[in-house]
Amino acid sequence: MRFHMYLAFRAMVKVRGALVGSIFKSMLDVRSETGNSSSALSLMSTDVERITITAYVLINIFPDVIQVALALWILSTQLGTSSISAIILCFLCAMGSIYIAQLVPIRQTKWMAAIQKRVGITSNLIGAVKGIKVAGLTNNAETQIQGLRNFELAQSKQFRKIQVISILAGIVPTLLLPMVVFTVYAVVQKLSGGNQIDVAAAFTSLSLLNILVAPVMDLITSIPNITAAMACLDRVQAFLLKEKRKEYRILRRVSLSSSAQSSASRHGTPESHEGGFEAEKSEIPWIKVRGAAFGWDKEASPVVKDVKLDIFPRQLILIIGPVASGKSTILKGLIGETFLLSGSVEYTVPDEVAYCDQDAWLLNQSIRDNIIVFGSFEEEFYNRVITACQLTEDLAQLPNGDKTTIGSRGLSLSGGQKQRVVSSPDLQPGRRV
């Protein structure tokens, strides 16, 4: 028994690890669309948990079937053909459970979608709780979250009703099996004129029926659970099959050193930025965009089109325009996060390209940890980064300096401080753009 439980829990851990790992990997590969993070969070918590529990149920099916078969065979030696009544009752309950299981997927999907919506909005509100308090929207946020919770409970009621009926279908054999079997045996013996059951056979049969009850209940209740798990697997599969980000950027293998040397022969040795950040001069643009049209839906019109852009080393390029004119879309297009509907994007820089998004991604750790981001600490370069991002004065005002914990999503920092902290890792070595 202990070995069986060991195998069962080991299988559950493997299933959970495989699903969570696949969802996380897919989350890194899908396009940066709104809702992907909340759906991944819901899948890795609620859906994977239900699938894992069902995996344990599936592992128990095989020993349950063996136990039922042995109990029915021994029972037939005690009660003869009357033991068939136990099979008929179990069959009827199983058919009822199969019918109930057909109603599970729709209700399960609606409930999971409601959970996903609530979790996503709640997570966003918690991340912006400082702004919500300042704006005086605490009551509105509370009302919204409570409304989402009430809607989730309303959707769950439909599923819970089916679950209660399924449990009742599994309990029916527990309540009726001994009564039905002994009643059928008594009727058959009376009609055939046979002998009545003796005390020894009665207690033996009752013990066999008690052994039969538990696995039968497990088998009957497992049918809706398996159906619910299949619905969860469909949701996971739909997420894993989402369109992945396709790399449309072209990397041109150009020797930057040779071009830099030719440029240096005309202009002198390469200069360096104030603070010691070295840069190369080159006649070849590191990023070259020609006739590009970027959009978020390949079937719709592009957000921006006819983009022509050359980015050379030691250049600071500003993209200026009104609200919703496509400034962020161009930047996302340069790093391959949008659809390239036409044109081309060429790179001659084999290094990683640093990108600082409008939405600051920060760890709930110290400012230093957010700057080095799991990298090694080099004090000299670290101080140069602090100076370049104008964090010196901010760190001096904080109680623990760069060891101050910033809280969830930088809750203890202002908006400008968040952007300066989140842009610091982009200045780490190996990122020339």
C-alpha cells in the first residue's frame, strides 16, 4: 500500500512539473498580448491542480478494478447468481455518472474562465494599489473585485450542483448494495425453494460487500473527475497552441571590428561616454529598418507602416508622436514582439538588445537585486550604472540605501524611480543597444 502511494504521488509530481514547465515555457514564447499572464497564472494553479488530482484517481483505477473483480468472484461463491444484482446496480450508477459527466465540461470551462478573469484583474489592482489609494478609488476597486468574486461563485454553483449529484451517484452503492443483494438472494431462494442463508454466509457476504463498496464508489466518482480534467487539459492545450512569436529579424554577419577600425583611422581612436561606457563608430547601422509595417493582428491593418530607420552606434534616437500613434509598437517591432506585415528589420549586432518597457517589471527584493538581476556584483561598474540612471540622490534618501526592499511591483517607489531602477539592468555589459 505504501509503495502504491509512493508511485501515485511520484506520478502526480511529474505531471504537475511537466504541465507547469510547459505552460511557463509557452508563456515565454507567445506574443506579448494582454491576458496571457493572467491565463497562465490561472492554468498553473487551478487547472493543473485539478489535473494532478485526477492523475491520482487514474492511478487508483487499476487496483480498484482488481479489488472489485475479486470481491464479486468470492461473493458469487457465497450467494451464487444473486451476486449479479450487485453488478447491475453498479452498472446503473456508472451509466448515471457517465451522463452527469457530459454536463461537466461546459460548466467547468465557464467557472475556470471566471476564476481567470478575477485573478487577472485582482493581480493588476494589487500591483497598482498605491495609485488606487491616491486616486481615492479604493471603494470602487473593492466593489469590482467583490463583483468578480460573486460572478465566480455564481458560475461555480452550476458546477457544484453536478458535483453533488456525482457524489450522490457514488454513495448510492454504499447505501443500497447490501440491501439489494440480500433482497434479491432472499427472493431467488424463496422462488426456487432453496435453503435460506446461514449466519456464517451472511456475515461473509456482508464483509465482501463492504470491501466492494469503496472501490465502486471511487470508480463511479472518477468519471466526472476525469471529464473535468479533460476540460482543464483542453484549456492548457489551447494556451500551448497559441501562436508563438516568430523571429522575423535578420541578423547580418558583419565584422564590426573591421568597420570600426576603418572608421577609427579617419576619426581617431574610439571615444567613450562620460562615465566610461565605450562605444564603437561604424558606417554600417546596427539596426536597419526598411518599409516595415508593424501591427498586433496579421489580419488587420498595421498600426504603423512605411517605417525607415537606421540606428548607428553612439546615437540617441527619440520617437515623438501623439498618444496611440504607434511609438511603443515601433519599439516592440524592433525587438520582434509584433507582426511584421511587410518590409524588413536587419541587425548587425549579435549581442542582446536591452529593452525597457513602459510597465516596470520589478522583483520584490532590494534595489541592488533589481539592478544586477541575478548577475554578479561588480562594484565599479555598479556605481557607474547608479550614476548613469541618476539613482544616487534617491538611494541617499532611502533608509537602507540600495538594500531597501521595494515591495511588490515596486510599491515603495515612485513612478520615476521605478523606471530608473528597471532601466538599470539594461546597462549591464554585453548590451550595446
